[in-house]
Amino acid sequence: LGRGGLLEPIMANHGRRHLSYGVEIEHFETMGTSLMIALEMRLGDQWTSEVAKAWQNAYDRIQSCFTAAMKEECKSKSNKVVKRHINDLQLVQESWKLI
């Protein structure tokens, strides 16, 4: 994260790939909260407000790259795989409600 813009393309690529895993942009808030709680529990007394702020800033940057790439990928009309996956996911979610 300290390498300027070198990691953004890598993080964007991971963000696009997360679409194929069924990750939705709304999941990032819960994930971020869970990560912060887990880090606080693991670090114990080492978890200071400065450490918390550093981790939150890092997570915010990663989340921003991921979600921007995910939004762009969803807008892309040429990505049939993503559209098919989203359609399949919606069908599964809708039919799951009936079970």
C-alpha cells in the first residue's frame, strides 16, 4: 500500500475477479467491520487508535479500488461471463426464497 499507484491495477483486477465469486459491493462494509474486530481481538493491547486508523485507511483504499473496478465491470456490456453469473446468482437467490 505504500507503493503509490503500483498496487491499484492489481487491486482492481482482484475486485473484478470478486464478482465471479458472488461478492457484492454491499458486502465490503460488513467485511471491513469484521476485519477491524478480528484485528482488535488478535492484537489486544497493541491495538491503539493509531493502529486502528492505519488499518481503516488501508482497508478503505483497497475497498475503493475493488468497488470501482467492480462497478466498471458491471457496466461493461461485453462481459457476458459476469452478466451470466449475475443472472445465475439472481435465479438461485430467487428460487432459494421458495425453499
